[in-house]
Amino acid sequence: MNPQTTYRNCPACNSTAVLGLEKFSKDIWKIAECSVCHFVFLENPVKYKALEEDFSWEKTFWLEDGERKKKRGMVKRAAYYLRILGYTLKANPQTKYLKLLGAGSILDIGCGDVVRWTAPFIPFGIEVSKHLHALADAKMRALGGECYQGSGAEIIFKLKKNHFDSVMMHSYLEHEIQYRELLEGCFRCLKPGGKAFVRVPNYGSLNRRVSGAKWPGFRYPDHVNYFTQHSLRAAAQEAGFQCKITNKAKIWLDDNIQALLTKPATT
Ligand SMILES: [Zn+2]
């Protein structure tokens, strides 16, 4: 399959001065570092139209996962399944997020076909894959919400201003080509005082430095932005949010960054 790709400047500062990182690039996918702000990103992401069907996340994820499993040794494979089991046994994450975000309407961006939120949340979502969107929309409507189909950075500006109580971006922002616009859109559609939760892979982690090109945060072509806590905070503040890194204490050991963004009550 020959995907339609597009080239972009540094998505963080719009500079055209970028340095290709051959050691992290793979097949046709070019990872680059901005020479001005040092943000690392995929230079030639797949166009949104292809993400709607042929290159949708659910297809590329399983392809990539199959490749990774073949390469894994037995010990690593056992560790992988233990981790999956750990996730399954964990308490319902809804309790954790209720404390962080409060109840009410929640917009889950890049929700896939999963509805993670039930009462007292009212689940809304945005999903680019047409197939997954149809599944999520039916489930969300049954719970009083709705799912919107399209690319996050475009759809979000069609939603009502000051409307949602909270926004969830769990493993989403690393996929979003126009992440700065997306954050602006989140700020716009949240009620004053509303909160957004973000979880992205941590390019600044120790594991990334040790693992090099084998770091599991590299996913081609799904992940298009490689954040550090500093670049994530800068993007959030530029959109108008107050930003709190919630796993700051052990961030250098953590392969993910978690952040709570707050829209000030008076803007
Ligand atoms: Zn830059």
C-alpha cells in the first residue's frame, strides 16, 4: 500500500530548520529534530484522509504489534503479558478521573470504539476512523452523549464554545499532526474552570535514552509528535491552560507524561 503523506515544518515553532534523525527513522518514515526548539517529530505523516480508513489506528497498531512480538524474547514477552494483566486487574480508572476532572460531560478525543466513561460522566468523543466512530457513536448516544467523526483539530472547532466539563486526551496528542490547534480547540470548547487530562509517551525518559531506536514509544507512522514535559507544558500554556505534570516526581523513569490542564475560571 502506498500511503499519501505530507511534509511539515516543526509543529512546535514552525521552523523549517530541521535535522533528520536517521537512527530513529524507519522505512519511508522520517523522524526529525527541530534545530531551533529541539522538538522531535515525524516529518512526513499520513494525510488525514488515509487515517479515516486505510491507515486507521486499529489496522496499523496490530501490524506493528505483530512485528514487535516476533522480535521479543521469552522473558520480555512474559513481562509484556504481565503488564497487560496488570492493566486488566487495576481498579476502574473512572474513580481516578472523577477525582481529577469532576463529573459531567467529558469529550474523549481519539476514543476509538471504547466508551470508558459512564454516569456521572456523560460520554462524548471524537474519532477519525469511520469504522470505530460508528461503533462509539451508538454506545455514546445510549448514554446521553455523542461521537463526532473527523480529525480532532478540525472537528473541535465545530463544537460549542464553553460547553464541556472536561476533555480526555489519553494516548492521543502524539498522533495529532496539528496538536497546537487541537489544544486551542480544547481550551475553546471547555467551560471556564474545566480540565483536560493528557497522557503522552515521554521522549525525555531514561528508557528512551537507553533503548534508542527500540524504545516502544516509536510507532510508525502512528506517533507523529515526541513530547518532553517541557514541550508539552509550553504547548498547553500557549493555548491558555495552566499545566500541572501529575507524575513529575518520577518522570525521568516513566515512559509516559501525565498532565492536568486547567482553563482558568475567568478568561
Ligand atoms: Zn521547533
